[in-house]
Amino acid sequence: MEAAVASGILKIVGSKLAPLLIKEYSLIVGVQKHLEELNDQVQEINCWLEAVGDEVARNGPALNWLRKLKDIAYDVDDIVDEFQLEAESHDAHGVGGVVSNYLCAKPKSLILRCKAASKLKAVKKRFDGIVKQRTEFSTIANSLLASDPVRDMNHNTANMTSLPIVDVASVLGRDQEKNQIISKLVETSDQQRIKTISIIGLGGSGKTTLAKLVFNDCSIIEKHFEVRLWVHVSQEFDVEKLVKKLFEAFADNNPGQHALPYMSKTISDKLTGKRFLLVLDDVWTESQILWEQFMVYLKGGAHGSRILLTSRSRKVAEVEGSAYQFDLPFLSLNDSWELFQQSLVMPPGGLEVEFVDVGKDIVKKCGGVPLAIKALAGHKIDKEQLIDLWIAHDMLTLESGVDYLDYIGHKCFNSLVKMSFLQDVNEYRERVTCGMHDLVHDLARSILDDEISLDVPKDETCCTKSYRYFSLTGQAQNVPPKNMFQKARSIYVDNCADAIFGALKDTRHLRSITVGTMYMQAIPIAILQVKNLKYLVISRLRCEALPEAISDIWSLQALHVTFSAIVELPKSIGKLKKLRKLNLFWCWKLKCLPDSIGDCQMISSIDLCKCENLTVLPESIGRMEKLRVLRLGETKIERLPSGITALRNLERLYLDRCRELVELPEGIGNLEKLQVLDLEGSVNLRGMPIGIGQLSRLQKLDLFVVVRAKSSQQFPSLEM
């Protein structure tokens, strides 16, 4: 998989180099030859990698070479992006398209471009060296035999239910333990009236599952004990609450309607003279006094009654006076692997070789703990944001006849869902979220193992691994070293100290920044200085205005500012010529958009839902020829601007719960590609314009009410 990653990066680089070769700019700064040679080398190495695949990574020296190649490929990608950004900056400011005149008039710009060219030449020299080393491994790659790579994995555990129900067929490797405990429970040789037996083990080791197996045994336990009771205790050992739970097991009455003495007498009547089995699951208390108080309610049980207790602590078992403590062993490697496969939704034909390798390594890292093996919960993400991230990291390329990258993104998303790489797809009001199977997530983690960091490094020496992807949560006390994000391409930050953004200084390669719940008073200046930034997500800003400097992030393609107190956008927002997505969901104070928003002609989607104070849209919105999705649900819009009827590519228009909306524009029929019109809850509409019947591609019209309908029209494509 190392080779596949390197090949993927080289493909991205190649797709960027080709357009630069025909730019007049490359001729002026004297790098045409270097660009051509670099492009040829990239194509050659990529073809070779595709031919030999991961065979090249089957021994130490070759693997080190492959990692160096990947590192240089990232650097080439960064330099090409910087080079391209300078070229596009020139295109935006050039006079009459004459490059030489512009450069003569802007000596500072010429210096900057020459610096970029110098960096390109330097990285080209490094690439030359790595290409020369390739021949040393060609023979090795052809002769190596496949082996099972072992990769490090992290796996999280989750809490289990305490209900005494278990799928016996799904429990592996516990028959011997079950029989041992049953034999202890039914022993009659001892003189104890009520004996306690404890199952001790780590969290997630299967204590509760084993207790369920014993509790539900039909051949011995059910026949031996006249009464069986199950109580989940957890950390709070409250005697009165436990009595209520016991009472619930005997009576249909609500225990809250009866006093403790009544419940106590009922329990005593039910247990007196009867041999019972009581399972106390997940006991934490080490108080002998509380235990003795609880045992008073059970003293009427017949000789041979038993309490089966599960706990993580040996001391708990000692306090409770356990006659027998059973230390639960971990599952064997074979049983662990069987359980792992059983927990998966297996594709037809079984797992691919790469996934088997990763799966076996996950099993090893789980150490025989069943819950760790089964905890494949996945990761939730918004579909649109996922596609935006793909685009920001240049993972999508246009196909012939397609000029809309999001279309390619949706196509890839559907393919990944079909192959079960993405799962648990949920849709609510056209908003889609999905989960990633942990096996797929762990495979990705294993491939990028030395490039991902989940913690703030302690000092600068810890940053030498060239981390490129950061996911930092709950690092509020950690002060980052200055060079922490030196080579970072993507960072996610949530509940961290504001000082974390100080490490962004001089960071040139970041493509995406996601800031979670940090309630910042303003966008950190350091973020505004990341010129290659393509994707920015910030939630819960407390400031009322975005800084003008955000308009200087030339590369920005997706801007998500949600659940924030902003009142307005900067007037210079129109400078963001590459902006494709604008998401201002639940910016409740937002009143309007600046007229310059119409200059962002690459925008394909605008989300203004729950902007509760938004009353108008600018007429300039009609200039957004690529706009396909417009969400205005739960705003105070009264009328749409007439310019909106010029949006020939608009496919989805959401006006749900716009209770101030009184009419639609007469020219709405011009929206010839409109497929979805959501008017649900917009109760003050006075009628439908005549042009509504011209929406020949309309497929979905959500329920609406009109007070006085002006016309009745037909919709030939409408799905009823």
C-alpha cells in the first residue's frame, strides 16, 4: 500500500505539471526545461510503481527508498502548488494579458516568482537523486516474495449492554470457563447458605458475556435454581436502588409507588426457602458496610443460593467475601481472529489480502479483549464536507465532458458506499452523513502511520517525523513547538489552547483546517496567512464580522462558518475567485450578503439555513452561473431577487419554513434545470407564479400551502 500512496501523490503532481508546461509564465522565469524533465520523471516513476506494486516495499532498504520518494513527492506537490499560485496571482493582476509588461512593472513580483522557480529547481535535483536510486531496487522488486506486513493500530473500546440476553452462537472460546463457573455454582458440599463467586477481568474482557452464558444455561442452571435474578450495578452501589431493581424483577408495579419496607417484605417472601441465583453485574464498591446492608435483604434464600458477581477489581471480590474468584483469561489468537471476522459485514468472496493483513494486526493489538475486537463503530462525517476535502487535497480530477468536480465527488462517494468502504448512510432533508468502517479507517491509518499525529509533540525534536496530518482534541494544556505544522497538509483542532495556532506561522503547505468547538472571539491571524489553504471550517465564532484578510486567501475553495454570531461578510469577499462552497449554517445574526458575492462565480453551493435574521439576497447572486444548490430554509426572506431567475444551472432550491416568504419570482420558469423545490412550512405564500409550470425537470416539490393560488400547473417530471 505504500507504493499505492506514493503513486497517488505522483498522479496528483502530474496532473498539475501538465497545465504549467503551456504557461507563458514558465518560459519567462526560465524553468520550462526543469518542468518538462520533472514531468517526464514523475510519469516514468509512476508507471514503474504501478507495474511492480508493493513488491518494492518488501524489504528494509527498498521501503526506506519508497518513503523518501513519498516525502519528495509531497514536496514537489507543495512547490508546484506554490508555483501555480504565483502564476494565477499574475493572471488575476496582469494588464491586457501581457506577461512581460506586468513583470517589468512589478519587480517585487518577479523576485517572488524567481524564488519559487529556485525552489522548483532544488526539488527537481532531489528528485533526480531518488530516480537514480530506483534502478537498485528494480531487480529486488522482481525477486521478492510476498509477505504479511505488520502495522500498528489504535483501537477504541465501547460500553456494552447489561441485559441478560446473549447470542450463544456468537460467543467464541468461552466454553471451558462457562463450565468451570457452573460447576462452582452448583456445588453442594460446602456449608455456606449463600455463597458468592466472582468473575474478575479487565473492562471489555467479556465478564458480562460469560455471566450471561452461565445465567441462560438451560441444561444445568435453569433446573438447579428456582429463582434467577439479574441486576446491573455499575459504579454507584446504592442499596435502596438495588432493592428497587430486585423488586422490579418480582412485581409489575412501579417501585416508586411503594416504600422500602414494602419492597423489602416482597423480596423476602419471594426468596424465602428458595434456592436463587443472583447476578450482580459490574460491581465497583469496596465498602464492606454497604455490602452487608444489601445482604440483609437476601438472607431468606435457601441453602445453595448463589451470587455471581462481575468486577474489574480483585479487592471488590475480597470485600464481598467471594468463596471463589475466577480470573477471566484473554481469548486465544485464533478465537480472536474468528470473533473479528464474525463482527464484520463480510464482502462476497471474503476480505482482500490487504484487509486480512490489517485485520490480523488489529487482533494482535487487541490482546484477546473481546470488546476491543468487536468495537468497530466507525466515524461519522458530512458527505458534502468529505467531498470538499477530497477536492481540497486534489484527489478528484475532471472527466471528459464534466466541468463540475462535485459531480465526480458524488460519483466516488456512491462507489465507496456500494463497496462498503463507507456505510451507515443517513439522509435528513437532503443532508447526508455516513460512517467509515473502522477496518477501512485503520487501513488508512496504517498506510499513513508516520504521517499522522493525534497529540501535540512535547518539543521540536519530536517533529522530525514530518507529520502531515493532525487530529488534536482536548490538548488545552499543551503548548505546541514552533515547527509543529511545518509540513502539515491537514489539521483538525477541537478543545485546544489558542496557542496551537501560533504554530501555523510560516506554514505554507496546509490545504485544510477544521476548527471544532473552541468559541473563539476571532479567527486567528495565523490562519489568514496560510495562502495555500483550500478548505476552512470554523464553528461557534463569537465575533460579529469576518476579517477582510480572509479575502486574501486566494486558494480558498470551501468556507464553512457555522453556529456563529457573525452579522456580515467582508465586502471584499468577491476576491475569492476559487470559492466553490459557502456554508453559513445557523449564523443567526447574519442580515445580508455583500453585493460582491456575485463576483465569486465559481460557487456551486450556498447554505444559509437557520440564518434567522436574513431578510434579503443581493441581486448580484444572479451572476453565479455555476450555482447549483441554494439553501435558504428558516430565514426571514420575503422575496427572492429577480436576478435569481438567471441561474440556469440551479438544481436545488430550499425555501422550507421561510414563514415571511410571500411570493416567488415570476421568472422562476427560467430555472430550466431545477429538480428540487422545497416549500414545506412556508405558509404565507400568496400563490404560485405562472412560470412554475415551466419547470419541466422538477422531480421533487415538498408540501406547501398557498392562500390564494393564481394558477394550477403541471410538472411532467414530478415524482408523486
